[in-house]
Amino acid sequence: MNIRKELECIIEQLNDEQLSILLDLAVSLQSGKKPVYPIESQAYQDWLSAENDIYDKIFADELTAR
């Protein structure tokens, strides 16, 4: 199956929220800009949040124990 047909089959199964994300990605690609993936961006921000400071401590303790 060619890429266009495969993509069309997938698009038919997406809900409006997913289509909105796909549209943003397509517009970014068309304009030549590097796309920003909202899911990854949110996950990265969550990782950097103060709530995850425990991970910094765990990794620091592990490195100093070696």
C-alpha cells in the first residue's frame, strides 16, 4: 500500500482532537518548520517539574555510590 493510501486509512479513524493535532503537524511540515509534538513537549515539561526532583536525588545517589 502506498503511503498516501495508508495515511488516508488512518485519518478516517481519528477523532476531531487527533485530527487537530495532525493538522498542526501537517502545517508545520508544509511550512518547513520543525514540528513540535505536544505529547512529547508536555512529557518533557513534566519531567522537568519540581515534582520530579526525587529522580535527580536517586540518580545523584547512584552516581556517587560508584
